[in-house]
Amino acid sequence: MAPTLHLKYFDVRGVVEVARLLLAATELEYEETRYPIEMEWKDGKPDFSTVKREKFEAAKAAGDFKMSGGKVPLLVVDGVEIGQSKAIERYIATIGGLRGTNAFEAAQIDQVVETINDIKAAYQKSDKADAWFKEELPKAMSAFDGTVAAGMKDGPLSYADIVVYYYFYFFCDNVEGNVAAMTAAPNVAAMAEKAKNNPLIQAYEAKRKVTPI
């Protein structure tokens, strides 16, 4: 019997959208609480110093997020709480059958996920200029492609596919630069396309609430 799931996060995609995609791809039923968030925008970018999140702050003051260190996302599983977005993702992927068939395959999938985390961190430390997408990212992608285990490109949909897809198509403003860099990594590109073309993910995205971030 599937567990009862309740996901709590802000009313944006943010760091929980991969978890939502996993829930969609696995067809796991869940309840969701979205806390409203308001902020000003400057030069087309959110000014996080102006954030207002009154409903969340009230819930936090009431002790609702003790297990997650006063933060969200928080996943409540049969009344027991799990914090940290990556822990939540891995839990959903595991119970939904998207982390391989054994511990070794799970580790291979996690290796891809951690490589994306490394690329994401490098991007955030960069000046985010054209040089990053035209020079640094293709180099990183070429190295990344060699780490994809045999069978992952053509195998069934996995947690890794969804993480790769979300990073390249949604994580930063320059999607065109991201996708161009994937030409240096055909194995990685195939993983992204597998998730992009998944009918369950497409159905979720067709009805996904539009949010600014």
C-alpha cells in the first residue's frame, strides 16, 4: 500500500520542482500545501531581500517545520516528516521505482545527480556570461558524458533523467545556451529527452500552475 504523502513548499517551482516531477512520473498520490510568497523584481530578476511569506512564517512560528530545521520543503510520510530537497527526491524516487533495481544502479543514478549538482554550483559561482555557456559548460558536459553508465541512456526513466532534464530546461534563464552545450554530451542529452518526452511528465506540465520562479 502506498504511503500517504503531503508535500509542503512555497508557491513556486524552486528546489521542490524535481520532487513534483518525480511524483508525476511515478503517479504517486499526494497532498500539497503551497505557501504564498511575494517579492519585488528588479531588472527582470527577483529581489529576494524583499520577500514576504506571512503564511509560512506563521506556520514556522507554530513549530510546523521543526524536523526540517525551520525550512521547506518538507515531506510528511504517513505522519512522519522528512526535510531537505535531495532527501525528499531520493525517497520519492526509491518508493516510485526510479532509482534502479539494486544498490549499485542506485549509486550510478546518484552519481549523475551529484554531477548535475556540481555543474549547478559552478554556474552559480560564475559570472553567468556567454563565456560560461560557450566555453566552460561544453567542457563540463564532455567530461560528464563519459561518466554516464552503460544502459542509462536507453534504459527506463530514472531519477537521474528527471534531474538532468530539469537542470537544462528550467534551472537558469539561458535555456538555449544549456541545450547547445548538450551537443557535447549525447548520452546526457538522451537522458534529458527521455524525461522531456515522458507522457506523465508532459501531462503534469500541461496543467502545472504558472509561477515566476
